[in-house]
Amino acid sequence: MKGDLNKERLSQITRFLSALVLVISLLTPISAKALSFSAHGYYRLFLEWSHDLDTQRPTALQQGEMRSNDRFGSIFFGQHRFRIEPVLKINDNISFHATFDLLDNVLFGSNDVQNLTFFNPISGSLELPGGAGAFGVTGANAGDIVTGGGGSFNLRRLYVDIMTPIGKFRLGRQPSNWGLGIFQNDGNTMFDKFGDTFDRLLYLGKYDFSDSSTLAFGFLADFAFTSQSDPIINLLEGPVDPVSRGTYQLTAALVYQRDNFEIGTYSGVRLRSGSGEREGIAFNAAGEAVSGAIDGDTRLIYVDVYSKYRKGPFTIAGEYVFLTGKIGTGVCIDAVQVPAGFTNPLPNPACLDGENDVQMHLGALEVSGNHDFGGEWKFMTGYASGDSSPLSSRATQLGFRPDYDIALMLFNMPLGTSPAIQVNGETVLGNQPITSNRVNNAIYVGGRYLHRFDISKVIPQSQYLKVGAHVMTAWAPSRVIDIDFAEITGLPTLPRVVNESRWYGVETDLIVEAKFFNHLTWNITGGVFIPGGVFDIKNDDFANTTFSGNPINAIQFDSASPAYAVRSTLFIEY
């Protein structure tokens, strides 16, 4: 049965390609001078090794029934992607664009790929309603014509550009990018794994001033999520959700540009009407569906301001994002797993019900220089608001888009291990990362310097060699872990579990990059992360707490240990 299904998929793709070739061949005699076809893209190969990303090592320290909170040591894998971005130009007014990914981030030795996801820490985690787009990672499973496992062939984007006397219309599934990429990031650079994609109706216009400056403006309608279906296909045999249950975004963009300066705004609303009823959207520790948060309405307003200034070798660019309104979050925590025979004092999971106020701030600043003597440097700083309470009534924590990287490990790879607890004398390990794989609940500052060498005389057909270093450190505006079990449960004897401090730590990366044969770039980056007090968890009242007096106790292990990582990237553009 599975073999027949795979053959059918292969047959469908073959018929589609044959039809495309036929259409092109039929159109060519009619408009041979205007019709053109081109394709560009890249092949990328990652080899990654990391060690102790959980910042824990085996320990002999014992406390009651306490065991080591060390979850793993080394991780090593290979991963690649072959991207094709064809363009079919019908004439000067109409062109079609697509993005195909082959073996999209599939690991060596594997044939399957899961949905590309990003992680939020347990404290203040948000599940924003609606599927793809600015507040969720896109890139769903694609049909694998070999095994049905998904990911071997991924049609990621397909849209048409229509040029008219009044501006350009772009219609279809298309990339979304704005400014530095902290809020809208198309994921099209060398190290990106995700990328924002919308089913979008876009209009772009431009007005040219007499002094060579321009004012560009755009209007965007995004279908972030819809639960409707074509009545011709589903025959209206089941219940049909109202249109308002879908998630829609309406955005206006405005950019003023001069030769060395630009400033603009990307602002709009996200709308969705919830059911107002409880839905089983959460799962307990055993993987069983339970009643989750109330499916409330979303009325979200976002304002994104971006500016960039260039003078000589120097560039200054900044972006600030503010989100406000109301949202049905679906925030749940399942922090307490208990042994058999003991009643969990927390709801399983504990959920935040209803519509919640939103107040989120994101900001980033980059100052860079590119000098004739070969020096390249960049200073980076930024801010992402956080939330110290896992069940806060006001949502303040969102985070940057995951393709905006500030270091090899810090806010790029999940780090640390959540606190272990002791329930009636038996230890339950944390087994969850503390930090996200994106800039989240952070104030960060860092810099990078690379020196460029001309090695063409030593290695023929080479373009350059860059060698340098990158240093980054960060602090948490709100504690990453701050769980007051007494407040949540109403049992006054239960502890409050917090981080030792708000300092994430410091990371130092060494970078070597070379380019050969005009198209091949090879980058090797290796780093060490020295964890700060964020990764040292403690019971806030540990000295006054006895294990026999409380059913739940936070326990401490040895202090957090350094983490290491090395990534080799082979990147071939065409």
C-alpha cells in the first residue's frame, strides 16, 4: 500500500513537470523574444558538533535521592539543503517566481524532517493563535516521493509579480522580510534554517522626488491561517467555521530613501475571532490531551520602525518593534511530573485562560565598518522583553525571529537544563532547556572583527580569506525561571524556584572563512560558552526548607559548566 502511494506521488510530480514543459514550449513560439527562464540558488552543507549544551556534567554530589541532571554530552550531525529559485519571465510585466528545497535540512542518515520549530522557555512561553507567518515558523512537511517521510521535496514559495503603471502587485506564497529581520525575516542568508513565508496579496508603489530621493509604499493582506475549505471539494458535508476564525494580517509599509539614508515603518494588525470555548490543545506529561486555555480573540497591533545610514565605510542600522492589544495565548506549563501514588498539587497542566493584554518590545542596533585595509567589524546590541511569571496575565515575551543570529550558541541553540525537583523524597529531573533558540527575554551586547587577506597568489582561483573573532554577552530583563509554587497552588509551604542571577554568560567564537572559484564559500566557526547565573537554579528559601516538610522541593546540582560547539558550513551559490 505504501509503495503504491509513493508511486502515485512520483507520477503526480512527473505529470506536473511534463505539463510545465509543454506550456513553456507552447508559449515560446508566440513570444520568443519576451519569454525567458532563469534559476539561481545554492547548495549548503552543515557539519555541526556541540558538547554540553545542557551546561551540566555528571556529578557525584548527592542530596537525598538526587541524581545527576546531566542529560547528554556530545551531539554531531550533518545536514544539507539544495535550493532552486526559478524565475519564468513572460514579458516585462509578468513573471513567476518559486522556491524549491531538496532534502530541506534533512540529517545525514535520515530520510524524515519534522516541522521546523523554535523553542520558548517554560516560563512565559507563548502559543500565539494562527499557523505560519510572523509569529510562527513556516516550512511544513513536504511529500517525500521515496518513502512518504516528508522533506525530500519542498515547494516552499510560489508567487507572481505583475508590473502595472500604478505599481507592482505580488500575489501568492511569498517571502517576508523587513529591516534587520528581528520581526520579519525571509531566512535567505548563508546560515538561515527557517524563513518567514506568507500567503499574501501585496501592492508596492513608489514616488520619485526631484532631489533623487524616493518614497515607497506598500499594502499587504496576509492569510496567516484559515480553517475554511473549498465547498466544491468538501461538498459542505461537515461543520464550517466562520471566516473570522481564521488569522489575518493587514499591514501598511512606508519607506523614505536617499542615497545614503533610509527610514520606514511596517505597521498593521493581526485579527482572529476565537471560539470562546475550551479546547484540548495542551498535553500532560503522559502525552494525553487535556483541556487547555480558552480560545480567545486576537486583536493585535504591531509597529515596526527601521532606519539605516551609510557614510564611507561605516553603516548604522536600527529596528524597534512594539506590539500591543489582546490575544488568546494558550499559555500552559507542565513543570511538575510526579511519581506514581502521589497527587500532583498543580493542575496538569496549569493553564492561563482567556484573552490577555499584550505589551511586547523588541529592538536591535548594528554599527559596522568595512575598511580598505581589510578590516571588517560590527557592534551589535539589542533588547527583547521577557516575563518572569509562567502564568502572567499580560503577555510581554515574544522574541526575535529565529534566523536573526547573534552568536553560534547563545540564543541560537537551546541551552541549559530546567530545575529538578524532589517530590516526597524522589528526584524528578528538569529535562528542558532554559533558554530559547532565538533572542528572547534578553539585553545583549557584543562585537565581531574579521580581517580579510588576499590569498589569490598562494591559492589560485581563491577570492579571500577572513580570520577573526566574535564575543557576545547577555542579561535577562526578567528572571528566566521564577516559579512560585505557593502562589500557583495556594499551598504556603511550597518553594519559589528562581535563577541564581540574570546574567546569561559570555560566548567567544573564532571564525575562519574563505571563498574559492567565485561561488564556493567555506566557513568554520568554533566557540565556547561560559554560562552565567541564569543556568544555576536554586530554591529561593532553600536554607529554611526541609525535605520532610514539603511535598515539593527544588534541589540544586553542581554549578553550570561551559558548552562548546563547532560548525563547518560549505555554501555554493549559482
